[in-house]
Amino acid sequence: MSEKLIVGMAQGDINGVGSEILVKLLADNKMCEVCTPLVIGSPKVLGYYKKSIESEEEPVNLVTNLIQKPEDASDKRTNVINCFGDEVRVDPGIETKVSDECAMLALKQGLDYIDNNRIDVLVTAPMGDYAYDLERATSLIHYLAVRYESDYLLPLYVGEHMKLAFITSGKSVKDSLSQLTIPNIIKRLKMIKRAMERDFGIDKPKIAVLALNASTGDGIFGDEEERIIKPAIEQAREENIFAVGPYAADRFFSEKMYEKFDVVLALHNDQGMIPFKSVEGNSGVISVAGLPCVLTTPVHGVAYDIVDKGCADTQGVANAIYLAIDIYKAREEYAELTKNPLKRYDVGGDKRESDLNVEQIAGVSENQ
């Protein structure tokens, strides 16, 4: 029996770049070297994009294995489970009711498979904004929180150079600032610490917390740093969370201070996403920590403006696949290590690591 993980790949919006990317990525069966790929969607849609992007000079060698259930997946080629029906209509570059329905159907089918241990991890291609309306949700995180009845989901943005989390999963600045409280910051820091330890194997992760105002703590532009953020960081350290800050975002990113930390906690969407995408481009990945399963998706969206032109970059989806596999293995290792943990003794007295001088992080000092 193959030891390669079965990676479910929800096809996403059939009118977006997801299907085109999957065709490129799965051609020549190269992905079969690292996993058993299982596309949850439509072989007809894959065939459409294969035909649209190939030419006589550059043929696309995509051979698919149409199966009825995950247990029949072959580890030698790309497997496809048809959950859309044969009459699905493709309208490249346009979000439609059909494309939204298909995207949600593929996501739900993939989650059903992973919840019943029929696949190992799930990667979803980008979905249109209105697809979640079908389930009375506003986003992927909102839908997952309702499905799994959880308030402890953490969308973690992962790139080659930085990892990033937010005080809230909402994109509205107003929504983010309304949740800027000491309990919410501490809750998020706890979630980040657990995700770093469980999903990335990072013990005692170093977490940078950004400031809200341009001037950190002098009260000229606001008092949130002194009144909320600093007390939250101090309390987090008492709970053995190595949080440092607050840092003014402009200097933090322009001087590449993020390279000194394992993860960054930003306070609202633009504060974190603009520098993240500036550094990582479209190769970043969102990992949803806190789920009972492993789910990832590329940071980039459906990109309707470039669909069917053959120029969509595969790196984001490829990284989402690789990261899902890495997280699955990290969680297995974490579960094994914590099954019967050895009793820990503090040979240095009663001093916690979080009480150490934060300037031991070379080249970084607080309140910059």
C-alpha cells in the first residue's frame, strides 16, 4: 500500500484560474511523486482548460483516472471524482450562480471525505466571493467556523519569508478595531502559539505584535498601545507566550524585522496583507489552524481577468499542496511527542523563557 498522502483538491470556481492551474500542475503526473492527487470537481471542466491552454508546440499531457470513491485512487496518475454532473457550463472569467454552486459543492464534498478519513488533507482552489452566500457565510473561515462549531479557527498566512496572522479574520478595519481588546489579543496569541507548535514544529515561537498607531505609545496619535496592546503582551508573557512589541508597521516591514520572528500578529487586513503580498507575491498560502483536519488554499484569488489566457501561475496552489502535506506530518509528529510527554524540570529556577530580555532577538528592540 502506498505511503503517499491522498491530497483532495477541490476545484474551486470553474470560471476562475483554479482549474487552469490544476491542469498545468497535474500534467505529466509529476505531482504523483509527492502525493496521490484527487481532484474533486469535473473531468469535463479540466478537459476544457486543457484544450484551451495547449497548442501543437506545447501540448498538455494530462491523463486522468475517473473514479467513484477516494478508496479507488491510483498513486500513479491524477484521480478525478465528478461531483458536478456532465452538463456543467464553463464561462471563463465570470462569476456565475453555477460556478458558485460548483465551488461550494466541491468544497463540501472534500470536507465530507476528510471528516470521514477518506482523504488525508484538502486543498481548495480559489472560490468566488458570493459562493459562501449559498451557505449564509461571508468567507471560507466563517463557513468553516459554522460547520465545525468553532470560534477557535486561525487563518494563518504562510510565505517563504514570513508567517502572518490577524486579530480578526474579517477584512473590515472597523470590524478589526472593534475586536482590539486585551482578551482577544491574548486569545489570538494562544492560538498562534499552538499552531506554530502543532503545525510547524516550532517550540516557543517568537511572535511580533504590531502597533495600531504610527507612533507607538507616546499618545500623540492614540493610546491603544499603552491601554490595550502592551498590557496584553505582558499578560501573554506571564502565560509563557513569547510575544514582543508593539512595533510600528512601517519600520517593522521596511527594515525586514519580520525575519527575526516566527510569526507576526497584525491588527487589520491592510496592515498585514499589503506587505505580505509585496514580499511573497501570489505564492503565499492560507492554512486554517484549529480545524480537526488539514485545509490549505492559495492566497491569490480567482483572478477572473487572466482566466483562459494560459498565464496563471501555479506556485500558490503548488505551495498549498506541499504545505498541507508538511502540516499533516507535523501534526502526526506532535501527537506522538505529546502522547506521553516527559516531566519538565526548570533547572534555572523560577524564571520563564518569556521573561528573558526580548532584545536577545538580535537587532530588534521594542517600541520602534
